[in-house]
Amino acid sequence: MKPTISRRHFLKVSGISTGGMLLSFSFLNQAVKADTAVDSSFDLNMFIRIGSDNTIVLLAPNPEIGQGVKTSLPVIVAEELAVDWRKVKVELAPLDAKFGRQTAGGSGSVRGRFTALRTAGATAREMLVAAAAQTWNVPATECIADNGEVLHKPSGKKLTYGELASKAATMPVPSSPALKATKDFKLIGTRITDVDAHKITTGKPLYGIDTRREGMLFAMVARPPAYGKTLASVDDTAARKVSGVKHVIKLKNSVAVVAASTWAAKKGREALVIRWNATEKLENSAEHFAAFKEMLDKGAPSAARNDGDVQAAMQSASKVLDVTYELPALSHGQMEPLNFFADVQNGKAELYGPTQVPGQVRNEVSKALGIPEKNITVGVPRQGGGFGRKLMSDNGLEAALISAAVQSPVQVQWTREDDMQNDFYRPAEMYRYRAALTEDGLTGWHQSGVGIGGGPRGDSYVAGALANYRSEGQGLKSNTPTGWWRAPGANTLAFAAESFLDEVCSALKKDPVAYRLQLLAKAKTDPVGRLGYDPEKYKSVIDLVAKMSNWGATPDGIHRGFATWFSFGSYAAQVVDLKMIGGKPKVMKVYCAVNCSRVINLSGAENQVEGAIVDGICHAMFPKITFVDGAVAESNFHAYRFLRINDAPLAIDVKFVQSDEAPTGLGEPGLPPVAPALANALFSATGKRFRKMPFAEYLA
């Protein structure tokens, strides 16, 4: 059948060899914009497979890195398709142009595909109804689809989707299928168990690290021990004598040992004698922060935003707050160390492994090896975390280069030390904040940030609510690699800005919640310049979390902190309750209100926010990356301390503002407010301001 083309989308329908229906949808999205450099827009696509045996397979097109999209994206389709979710099978889609932009980043998967996937399900549903109506020779208006069947209401006749699939594949494609009224949703907004929950909890192979192929070899790579060093020479004599070692491959700036097992590869790597030359400056974290301070004292040459006259406000102030905040570099620390499988032979490449950007992996392998992209396949398993690390494609490219060199299938396995000491780190940053205070309150706000690489960007919601506001950002050139880290930009800026606003409230003797609402009311009724946020949505989460926590009536012995932030289209407000026990803080409970518009999977959404809160508390309290002569001092979790179960909050209460609007981001927005809320609670408990991370170092 020739495809029908409408103004909105292109759809291809075909039969499948066993009888049934295969629907491939390709949509052009005109409106979605994600907040990272990687996910700037999305082309949307979905496959639905309906077999004559009544099997229904939905393919999840975006990488699953723990954010739940392998469940939530198919749920959107299943809702409009009107199927019994318990009978649906879900698979991760392979990399293919017909699926559009297949990335995981910027909390963009659900918000980027919501309307298109609803349309995909509705289109298939209407074609199945049309097939049933034709079979019974009745008007389609007398037929309804539900639970994977089509019912003829007057006669009570029923046909399953499997029985209708082959005929449905011959039906005309509706150009504007009717979407369900939201009141009729049966799946969206309910609690749905993750489709891989049983496999995860029973230890079934799911991840790239589990990959096994016939004839596969294993590789480990010796990389430079410090940033600024390059490979000078290698003596592999001893390595080649290690039992099981098959090859030693010299790459551009590393050496790979390929063996019959990971253990043999590891022992072979340890036997290498390598000389590294220092060809660039070997940097130190202490030097970074000294340079940051010098840059902040000197000031930025230009402002990112400059409303009113901040300098005049400072000169006329009765008091000027002037404080500095410091944030260290961080590793991603995902639980599954990096790995990748590659089989590059005879002008073709099969790649399989954890990545948030499979298309980028394919593109870079194509360029490096001169293999056309059409001859490269990339499969993506469920991944043991990502947090932005796998927006880089170095692990996939490295595996392809090694496989091409040995002409054999190879799995490259990283150790935890490899992972932590060869990362693309969240850059270290420093902020200086100044506030002009008078009897009338806050009259001027000046924020200036510096960091490794491009430097901090973004504004507080004070921008637009205050007549005199200035923000600046500067970057320090460095050879230490940086990259995206969960809620990039927002995770550092929120800490500094919301901690500082709490200091302003304290100086003005204002309630932190009431004062923020006052600022937002000003931004709504009399905005100064542009607003990058919706004041009413900000207010919605602040009001909700205040109600949840009974703000203003703090329980005995509890110290509270509050913060709120907007990122990736969503709003979150949090209250942290802690107690001092034996002179140490214990987080008792975190209350969190979120406005992410419509929630797809309630249990998955709660899990996302709870995980973000725990992640945020962890990285505020404990770990840091330290560069010493270009090398990363922390090698594993004994030195890069993660939150243990006894450090976790005893309870987390998450509620969502009810909304019928299309979903916004959720994987990241729960993280930025928790660090400042915790810092503000610690101030209440100790009388000390926590302006440096990790907090644990400053609790003594």
C-alpha cells in the first residue's frame, strides 16, 4: 500500500510475514526544545507491532538510563491504542532514522514525544476500528476499541487486534486521528511498574556489561595517568607473556590489552611498561580556585544580564551582603562502569553498549574508520546510570577502534578506577553574590560566577522581579575535561542563588517562603524585563510544599530549610527537616512539590524525584574530585564518598501539582533545590553558613 502523507506526519503501514500489522510513525516536532546542547530538538517516531497471534509489541525509542522511559513512552502509546497494558511487550528500539532523535538528555524524552506518541496510538486505534467496521459492514461510529479488542456496540460482536491486524494494515491512514479526552485516561497518571523491574531485582542480564558473543575477546585500556600527559613509549614484552593475552594495541594516546578474559586483560595491562610525557601544564584544584577568586575580584568584562543600575543600588544601600560560594568538580559515578562491545570487520560495524547518544557514536565511528553510517548498527541496552557521562561517545569509539585493529569482536571493560579518573567532570565553580539592602528591603542583586571551561550561565528568578539586577559568567581555560552532569548549570546555580536568597531573608528578617512569594508576585504583576519562567507555576509548588510541610509550625527539635528552582520546563520546591544527633545532622524528612505538568507514570515520577533528592543530598554532603598535578586523587568510592543508607532521609514526601498540560522535564528538576534547602537547614541547626561543598568537610 502506498503511504498516505498528511501535513502533520508521515506513516508507513505494512503487513508482516506471519500475518499482522507493522506501523512506523515519523513525526516532525515543531515546538520542543530541550535544555542541553545535545537535545536541542527532536524528530519523533514510533513502531507498533501487532501480530496475528494478538501479541502487541511497543518499541521505546529513547535510551533507558534509569529515568523510566522504557516504561513511560510506551504507556503514552498504549493509552491511545486502548490495549491491556498487562499483555503488552516492550522493547528498546535500535538506532534508526525513522525513530527520530534517539537521545537521553535534558529531561527531554517524554516532553519531546508526548503528543506524537499519543497520535501514533490513536492512528493505529482508528485503523483497527476501521478494519472491524469493514469486516462487519457497519459504520465505524458504532464500534469502540478497548483492551486490545474492537466492540460493535449494537450487536456485541468483538474482534481482537490480532484478528484485525492484517486488514488494518490495508486501511487508509487517518490524517487527524481523534485523541482521547484526558478524563478517559486509564493508564496515564496511574502507577505502573517498570517493565524491567522483575529482571532488575532478580539479576537477569540487561546491561552492556552483561554482553557475551561467540568468539568475543575482552579489552582493558591504559590511559594517561594525568591530564596534560601523552603517550611516549610502551614496552609490552611482559604483557604479551600473561596467559590469555592475545593482542596489545597502541592507540593515539592509550594502549589496549586484548585477551580471552577481563582478568587476563587486566593483568596484561598491569604488566605494561609505559612512559608518559608531560606535554601540557599539570593542573591542580587549588590553583583553579585561586584563579577563580582572582577573576571574581577583577570582575567580568561584560554582563549576561544588566537591569537597572546595580552599582548605584550598592552605593546607596544601608548594608551590602558580599559572599562567595565554592563547588568542587564531581565525577558521574554511575553504578555500571563504562563498557562497550564492537565487532568491526569487512567494512561493517556492529556496536552495542551504554550510551545516551547512539547516533553520535555511529557518526564518530563512521568518521574515524571510514565506514558509511548505513553499514554501522548501534544497539543500546538498559543502562546502569548515565547522569550526563554517556552524552560523550568515547567508550563506543574506543571499542570500535580496538575491534577494527584486531579484526575480532571485542568488549572493552572499564574498572571503577578507569571510570572515575577518566571522566568528563562537572566543572568546579565559584560564585560571588552581592545584595544591596535598605529599610525598603532588597534593592540590588549582583551575581558573578566563574568555572572551568565555559563558565556558569543562567539567572535566578530574582531577575525580572528586581529593578537592579546584574549577572556575569566567566570561564577558566583548562585541560581538565568537563561535561554535562545531572541538571547541568541548574545544579550549581541553584545552590548558590537559593542559599544567598536565604541569607538575604535572614538579614531582612523575612520568612523565606513568604519573601519568595512576594518576589514572584512582583515579577508577575510588574516584571522588570524578560522572565524565563512562569511565576504562577513557581507559586504553585511553593504553596503546595508549604502546605505539605505545615510551614510555619516547625516540630520541636527540627531545623528546616527551604529552596525552590525551575529547570527543564518544570518547577520544584523543597523543605528539608533535620535534627542534630550527637552533634551531627540527620535528615529526617524531605518534602517536595513538583509542577511538571501532566504526570505519565505516577510511581515512576515519584521514583525520579526521590532519586534526584537522594542524589542531590549525596553530592552536597560528601564527594569531590581533586586534581593534583593533573591526576585525579580520588580513585574509587573509598575516597569519593557516596551517600550510605544511614545518611539517606528517613522519609521523602513527593506531590505533584495537578495539570492537564503536556508533560515537561522530570529526570533532573528534583535535584537543584535540595542542596540549598539542606544548606539552609544546616544554618538553622548550627548558625553557620555552608557556602562550600562538600558540606561534610565543614561540619567539624
